Amino acid sequence: MNERNILRHELIGLKIKIKYSSNKYLIGLLGKIIYETYNLIYIKNGNKIRKIPKKSCIFIFFLPDDKEVVVDGKLLVGRPEDRLKKRLKYW
């Protein structure tokens, strides 16, 4: 997994931080992805589980090789299994 193909991989288990959100209380939230649906990412932060909308956020993913990748949540909207089939433009 690297910064160019992160959208085609499983996100569950990755550390994540919210860089920007339309909800100011979510900005800076740090946690681990435990579940993913069409529109939401479930993040475990301490003992709490937070539901985060994909569409209104910009995320920082921390990859296992200590790299950080910034991803617009609009690119993540959709079922995880369908996102693998989607044709994506690389930036």
C-alpha cells in the first residue's frame, strides 16, 4: 500500500486524522478505522466510537510504513467493495 493506490485498498485498521471537516468539532480527531459503510467511517478514539461522514471531510491516513497521505473524503464515498472496481485518476 502506498500513496498512489490507497483508495484501492482496505482502510479498516489504518490510523486516521481529520484534517478538515464542515463540523468544526471533528477537526483534529485521531483514531483507528474499525468499520466503513457507503457514507460513513467509524473511528475508535480511546473508548469512544465516532461516526464520521466521508463526503464533508479531508482525511490524513497514516500508512504502515510511516507515510502520511491526505485524501479528500469525496473520493471515498461508496461501498468499500465497489471502490476497488472504480477507475480513478491518479494525481
